[in-house]
Amino acid sequence: MTDPWLLAAICLIILSVFAVMRVMARPERDDRFVGLNAAITIAAAASLALSISWGNLAVLDMFIMLVGLCYAGTLAIARSKKGDKA
């Protein structure tokens, strides 16, 4: 019988690859940032699903690291764009 968490993780990995392809296709910096942020968030969800599927806490640590990286990147970009006019 197929594990539903493993199937969800595979689907999320495929979605993350498509988000990375969007990053490479866009010329504007803000569009690339949104695509990269989405890719990291989807990859974090995939690692969470893999952690549940495999019952391995090391993958859960990777999930926590990816979420922290995504949050730190969002703050860094927001801080760098603080002086830009809309």
C-alpha cells in the first residue's frame, strides 16, 4: 500500500521544481524573490511530509532550517528595499 505522506512529498517536490523554473524565467528581482520564497516554502512542506512518512527526526530538523532560512531571506529583502520608492 502506498504511503500518502510519501505521495504528498513527491508532489510537493515537483511543485518546488516548477517554482525554481519560474525563478529562472523571470527577469525582475522582485519576481525572482517571490518565486524563490515559494520554492523554499514548498520544499519545507515536502521535508515535513517526508519526516512524517519516514519517521525520521533529522528530516524534521531540515524543515526547521528551511523555514528559518525563508523567514530570514524575507526580512533581508524587506530591509534592503526599505529605502526604495514604490
